[in-house]
Amino acid sequence: MHVTAVTPLAAESGPPIFQWRWVDRNADAIVQRFVEHISLTGAALGVGLVVSVGLAVLSLRYRWSYPVILGTAGALYVIPSLGAFAVLVPFFGLTFLTAMIPLATYTLLILVRNIVTGVDQVPNEVREAAVGMGYTRGRLLWQIELPLALPVVIAGLRVAAVTTIGLVTVTSMLGLGGLGYFIRAGIQTATPNPTEIIVGMALSVVLAVAVDLVLWLGERVLAPWSRKVRAR
């Protein structure tokens, strides 16, 4: 009797690493988490920028406060993200605010330093010319120094944006949404789902690249003179 051997190929080959069917079935959830990620990033950057401008103005007005502000921002920056989120949960619960506060805090060191550095790099002859035209100290800062410091400020904002987008993925560990939800879900299931992990990671990278590109283009539009300076 002739016996045909059965190869174990079919049994050994598991599901594909990436399943488009899963993406199609979960398209609405992917869009929702993507919007949550953008919302958290935008809110953190917006609040961080407003607070940083205030702290930078204070630092420029009272130079002795700059090391104190920078040191405090640096101390807050090194706090582990999960620890920062966990500390706020008893006060605000698992809410948008709980995630946004630490995320905004992490932007302060980068933004304050870049704003002050950008203003300090404004040529003295420009300040002297503005003062000679009757500019007050406050008007000089808001109408001359800060606009000229815009390229350095946007450079800091680009770094802060990419950093924040990466940190938002951590908020999913507390059930606060964002693209990190898919990374956590893909790992914690009984059978790890690589498709979920890839979707979460890939969209986070795409978002970071897109935001960085938008800010870069914004700098070229808002500060066209910076291109001429670099070309020299």
C-alpha cells in the first residue's frame, strides 16, 4: 500500500504579520485613536507654548530667574512619564486633563530655552535702531525681538512636537487613548496581534513626520529671511 506523506507546511504557517482585513474592520477605531492622538498633542503643545512664552518673557525681564526657571523645567522633564500620569490620576481621574498636564510640562524645557536663545541672538544694532525709533521695551520684545527669534522658536517647537507625539503613546497605559492603544492591545492579547502594533507605531511615525514637515513649512512662510541667512 502506498502512503502519501503529509507535509506540515500548512500547520506551521501562521497568520500573516500584517492583515489588511483587520485594518478594514477597525477603520473607525483607527480614525478615533488618531484624532485623540492629534488632540492630546495639539493641546499639550498649545498650553506648553503659552506657558513657555510667559516664562521666557519673565526670564528676559529678570535675568536672575532664568537659571531657576530652566532648572525647574529640567527637573520636571526628567520625571518618568508613567509616574507623572499616575500621580495626577487620583486628582483628575482618567481624563484628557490628566494626560495633557504632564505632556505640556515636558515641552517647557525645550521651548523656554529656545525662545530665550532666539531673542538673545537678535543683533544689538537692530535693538538700538528700534529704540532710536521710539520703541518701548515691551513693544521692542513683541514686535521686533520675538518675530526675529521665530526660526529658533519653531525649531524648538518641532523638537517638542515630535517628543510629545512619542509620549502620547504612553498615555494608553492608563487607558487615555491615542495610537498607543493599539500597541498596548496588540501586546496584551492572549495571542499578540502584530497588525495592531504595526498600525499604532506606523501612524505615530507618520504623524510625527507630518507635524514636523508642517512646522518646517510654517517657518519658511513666517520667517522667509531665515533662508537667506542660512544661504550666506
